[in-house]
Amino acid sequence: MQYDVIIVGGGPAGLSAATILGRARRRVVIFDDGKYRNEASRAIHGFLSRDGIHPAELRRIAREQLARYEVEYRCVHINAARQIDAGFEVTLEDGSLLQSRKLLLATGVTDELPEVEGVRRFYGAGVFHCPYCDGWEVRDRPLAAYGKSAAGLAASLKTWSNDVILCTDGPATIKSDDLQKLERLDIPVFRQKLARLEGTETLDQIVFADGKVQPCRGLFFNTGQNQRCDLAKNLGCAFTNKGAVRTGKLEGTNIRGLFVAGDASKDVQLAVVAASEGAKAAIAINTALQLEDGQ
């Protein structure tokens, strides 16, 4: 039995694509291994009509709505994928094989968390990667940008608070233009190493290795990210210099029949944008299937 589309990834991009394709009466299966970039997040923000919803609740609602369109939803990890004459073949974790005419990867990325004591404890409760997602909740409070190349992030945080510092966690070379901008915006640069983050239920302060203590209610980091899985790489996808899968305006890749949507493909990484990319990919996939079927 061959599916029209196999979707790998059960976040906003994959679920959105599955909804559109299900409504287009396509035979679709979506695989979700239960690992999400925002698993530490307590709420999704900026999502029209769902602002503040817990990520798990958003996924629950989406899966519930998928059922009416007879989309298969499977909590299974995909070990591998390859291109075949008929489209694509994926290998499930139990070794079984499934085939589809088109393949959509919505597998997302993983963030490289700072190696500082307390970061994992406060991730989602004072430590964040996106000010657009969580800046409002810590507005007008002392904030910190973390990273050796986080001068731009520090400047951006002034939108949410006048009390902003830049922590490089050790010696770092900052361009003269950036230093001038930081000085103009009254953003101090702390170049000493961080010892740990402290707080009760949420982040309260930064403790530096030299003993200095700095109040902080929100630390936003800029330390890089990686593709969550190697499926796109192993299939031969082209990548941007930022490590994202290179896609066209409708999320198509350089591999015929393969689409990538969500954080894995773009640098505007919001849940609502991922859902939009999933919808665009779904329409492109359905259009391609229609053309192949002579419609």
C-alpha cells in the first residue's frame, strides 16, 4: 500500500500540512516521535486565536481535528528515508517499510543550550531563545543577551526592556560598530565567565565566576542550532550557510517530490510561521499530485 504523502514531524508545520492534505482527500500518514523544540516552553505566543496556549494542548487539538479527515497519526520514529522510482520509502524504528509519492519533512531543529549551570533548569522559565515568543512575559525587567555574537540580540531586547546587558561568557571580539551601538543604547558588556543561574521557580539572577551578581529575569541566548535529524542531509538536500534546508517559496527542495517546512527550512522561527509553511507545502504537494494524475 502506497500513501500519497508521508509527513515526518508532528509539530505545527507537520500538523498544518496534514490538515490541508487531509481536506484534499489525500492518503496521508504523519509520524511524530514526541520530541519537540519547544518541549520546555509553557506557552506558544503570537499564534492567532491561540496566544498563550500550551504546546501540548495545541498539538492535541490539531490531532483531534485530523481524525475527521482520516489522516493516520503514528507515534513512531523514522530511522531512514530514501528516494525510489515511485517516490519515497521510509524505514520505521521496527524495521518495517512504507512508501509514498511525496515526502514532507517537518522535523525542526534543536537549540545548542549554553553550558552554564542552571540553564536547563530555567529553560522555558527565564531562559529563552526567542524574544518574539517570550519577551512580553519579562518586559520591563532586567534582561540579558547571552553569546559571543549576541550584540544584535542585546540591541533587539531594548524593545522589551530598558535594563539589558550582554554576557559573552568569556573573552569575545565585538565589532567596533556593534560596540558603539551597545554604548549608545546603554547596554553594558560583561565579558567574565558565568558561574551559574539562580532563582526559585523562575530565573532571578546571574552569578559570575568572579562573584559578581547581576539581577536577571530573562536570559536570551544566541548559541546556534542544529537540524533535529539527518533525513534531509541523507536524502541529498541543499543547505543554506545558516544550516537550514534550502527551499523554494512553496517549501520544495532540490530533491524532486521532497518538501521541508518549519524551523528546519527558514530563519523566521515562530510556531505560526511553521504552520503557514506547512500549509504552503501541502498545497504545493497536492498541486504536484494533481498534475501527475492528469487533473
